[in-house]
Amino acid sequence: MSELVATTPGLFPLPDWAKEELSDLKGHQKGDLISGDEGDDVVTAYDRARSEVVEDQEGAGLDRVVEGQLRWDDNLAHPLTVHENVDTGGIVRYYDNNNFYRDPQVRGELDFSGDVAAELEAATELTDGPLQAVLPGPYSLAELASDEYYGDESEFLAAVSEFLAGEVAAFPEHETLFLLDPSLVAAPPSDDIAAQVPEAISTVASETDADVVVHSYWGALDEKTYAHLMDAPVEALGFDVVAGDREQTLYNVTEYGTKSDVALGLVDGQNTRVESATTVRERVEWFIDQVPAQAFDTVYLTSNTELFYLPVSKCREKLVALGEAAAAEEEVEA
């Protein structure tokens, strides 16, 4: 029997009022984006918006509450773009979509920052429920950045993983940690670096007692990458079962097995069409039926991608669908 846990991979859309207010406060130019030293008025606006997204999640019945990452102007690159030893370069397309981020150019040692820990600490004051932390996976963060300091791909990945581990060590208590690693799908690691990926993930995961989920999306992991990823000491792998190559995902799971828990991207984070709770539940049961030899202790019901692509109203409706799907019955057979 599997426990169903409703959650999200974070990165929520800003409420409409916050977009207008922050646009006036921050300006519209590259230099006006979040840098980690914003003024009191900007901090207050983000605090209000954070409170709103936490209330939305609790109201939808989610089992894990995320901070929302509303300050992340640079999507997954945010932890580096606010670092004092990182310069932000030109605007770069964020994977294969119409979003962009500032190129984080690492020009010095990636020592401790604490920016994400401070966000998470602020969220602890807003909820008594189980908290979920969200970070980019080490491979994706390294892929999104430009190394102007370490000079070696392997050394850079190790430095990024140590940086993320330091951030996790400063986190307040949290139940789950999602590491978002879409580059594992979009730009799979070369043979030279593939075996280092689970080591990098292990470095980050070792700094928390929480359950760790490595969540990938925008397709299926290739066989080689998946086989290496299975060496990572985490509780769950996450799969995109909406936009991904489901046949490849099922092949990977049946050929190599998977972890004792699983995260399933069941609602489309980039499409405004709202799935019903019944549809979400059917997708859970379909996946479990496809891998009868695999038993899951926990199944995380989530969106396949971050949610910031959506209008706030559609985001809220999808949260409700996830919450209702997980609550329909406490357990399903696995």
C-alpha cells in the first residue's frame, strides 16, 4: 500500500497585485532584478506574497508546503545569481521555452550564501504543516551557469554540489527536499561526468535528514543517465508523466528498478487546462499498474514542472486537484 502525498516542485507565479507593486518598486531593467540586497519595501511585498501562496497550498489540502520561490527572477539559477562571487551576464533562454534568465558567471569561490535558507525560515513562520524545501539539482545548476573560476567541468560540478550542501545545512526543519534537475533530461551528462552526478547529489542529500526527491522533467531520462542516477542515495526519483516519454520512463523503471518512493508529475505546469482530481488519481493508478513488480512506500503527487508559467487562478485550481486526488483515499495498492 502506498501513501499519497500532494505537493509541488515550487516556483509559484506571483500574485497579480505583487507583480504590479514589485514592478513599481524594482523597476523593469536587468539591474533591477533580485540581487539579495533588496530594500525593505521589496522585502515586505515578497513577505505578503509568500503568505498568500502558503495559504493557497494549505487551502488546497497539500501535504507538503513549499516557500514558493517568488523571488527567483532567474528560475533555477537563482541561488547563484544572488551570490557575491557570481556576476550576471547576458540573458539566456531557459531550456526550450519562452522564459529567460541571467547567465550566472562564477568568478570566485562558491562559499556559503544562506539566501534560500532565509526564504525557508520565513516560511516556517507561516505554517505549522510539513515544509518542503526546493533547490536546483547540482547538475542542472552547473549546466545553467558559466564557470569562469574553477576551469574544469568535474571540479565545477563538485563545487556547485558543495555550495548547495552548505545551503541545505542551514535550512530550518523540513520534511522533504526536492532537487529539480531537468538538465538530466534536456542536456544529459557526458560519459566523462555521468558517474559524478550521483556523487554530487549525495553531497547535497547528506546534509539533511529529510526525504530527498530528485525530480526531472521535460522528457524521460535516457537509459545511461537513469542507471547512474539509481546510485544516488535518495528516497525518490521524480518522473514527468504528462509531457515526458512515458514508454522510456517505464522501460527505465522496469529494467533498473527505482527507489522505494516515487514522485509523479501528474498535472501540466505549462498548460492552463486544469486536470480534475479524478484524472490525477487515474494517472497515479495507471503508473502503478505499469510497474507491478515495484512497490512504493510513498507516491508524491505533483506538477511535472514548476508552476510559475501559469496564471495564479489556474495554479490554484491545479493545487486543489492534487490535494483532492491525494485525499480521495488515504492509500492505494502498489
